[in-house]
Amino acid sequence: MDKSAEWLALVAKKHDQWVNIVKSFGEKSYYEDIVQQMYIALYKYSSKEKIIKDGIVSNGYIYFTLRSIYFQYYNSKKKVNKISIDNEEFFYEIPDDTQMDEQIAFNKLCQLIDNEVESWEWYNKKLFKLYRDSNLSIRGIAQETNISWVSIFNSLKNAKNKIKNKFQEDWDDYENNDFELI
């Protein structure tokens, strides 16, 4: 295996979890395809540092990547051609440039948010990353860290508002497919 892609094997160990996430979106047929597309997108547009923190795969990052790819499949206007091979009908997609633009814009938006989080004070940065990258609830974090859940709640609320206020315009551009404005 290529050394630059070894981290992807760590992500793939949770393959069943990723499939279940896509199924939770309501996908009944193409969940495996969406997960495979996620692996390709991670390999092309992401890095180990963004996805794996202290040897643990960031479930939040993977969730948002899966959701983005899922919406690409069902919200974009794509052309599907039907061909016949040995009297069986198969479908294939003609890739759309907007799908690639959307993935690049989404990754750019994630990078902007990551850069913003890195500029925060130590406590807020660590708390936000712990909440984002772990499967722990606010109460779970409170139990693990012995920090009051009220303090955690307020810190996370302020962090989310800070992100929302700073990146709302970029998010609106992303949702309106104005990827070049991000």
C-alpha cells in the first residue's frame, strides 16, 4: 500500500459505520457507492491531519463528507445513460464538473473553519475539537473531563455562533452553488 494512503485504511476500518450513516440519510440502493466515492474524495482532497486526530478517525468530518456526496448524487442535475451489456441493462453516470466544484468548495469551507478554530484560545479550541471529533455528548465530555456541562454547553454555543457569524456568507454561497465566491 502506498505510504501516503495508509491513513485511508484506518478510515476504512469503520466501513460498516459509514454505510449505516448513508443509510440513515434514507438511501436504500447506492449507499456502498456513496461510501466508495467518499474514500476517493478523501484521498484526492483531504489529508491525514484533517481526518485522524491522535489515531482516532474524526466521525464529524466523515459525516459531513458523506452528507455532501449524498446531496451531490440527489440534488445535482446529472445525465444518466442506459447501455446494454449481454442483454442486461446497466446505468452509468456522466460526471458533472459542478460535482467536482462542489467537493472542492466544501473542502475549502472546511479548511477555512479549521483555520479559524486553530486561532482560538486553547480551552475553546480543545473543547470544540473534542466535541466535533468524538462521539461524546456534552454530558459525556463533562463526565470524562470533570468540567461542568453548563460550561461546556456555553463554550460550544459561543463557538458555534462564532463560526456561524464568520462563515454564514460562505455557507450561503455554497448552498447557492456560487462556489467561486468562497
